Amino acid sequence: MTTNKNTDESSSFELFVNGTLMRGLELHENLSGATFLGEFRTVPRYRIYSIDDIHPGMFEVDEGGVSVLGELYEIPQDVWNRVEAGEPPGLYRGRVKLENGREVWGILYPRELAEGEHRDISDIADWRIYSASRDSEN
């Protein structure tokens, strides 16, 4: 995962997550030490894909976007270091616009790696619901 290495080691920041880092999911333990701030939605400017049914990949679009459900955390830099080390390849930290007008950090995926390669789940726009529907099919 690409990040800005110039970040002050003692600082914290808000991070929007919309996949396996959310409460009750596989990588949530990596957020141990972060403060849960609530569930939030993005503005309807994103597409979300299932990356090999392991994690979601979200990116911003100019048109045809949806509002994606996720969780917001206040995350200390040491927790971010652990999160970053545990994230799958291709994901990166970028700015995300929330429907309440705030802009925060989020975990994004390159559009060029998603489109044509992975399943578009934007019609669901919620990793938990997608995962549950996928699990019930098996």
C-alpha cells in the first residue's frame, strides 16, 4: 500500500474503511487502538468492486457513482502502520468524500486494476451485504 511517509509518527487522522477492516470482519483486529466514530456513507461518486472475493476495491468516478457504506475511525499513526502492513496489494490511502460534507482519508483501489478484471458490486455498495450474499450462495 502506498502512503505518505512524511506523516508525524505521533499524529492521528480519520480513516474511512469499507471492507475487511470493519467491525466483525477478518482484518478488524488490525484497527485495535483506533477509535470507532460511527457508520458513514460516501457521496455517490464511487464504484466498488470485489477483488477476488477477498476484499473490496473502491475508486472515485465522475459519473455513475454510488454511495458506499463504511465505518470511520480516529487512527493513531502506529495503528495505521499495522493496518498498512496488513492490507492486500494495490490498495492505497487517498481522500474520500462523505455525504455529510467531510473529506477524510480512505482506502482506495486503482480503477485500472478493478475494471474488466473483477466483479462490480456497486449495485450493492456494502461489503457486508455482498459477503453475506456470496457466503449464502456457497
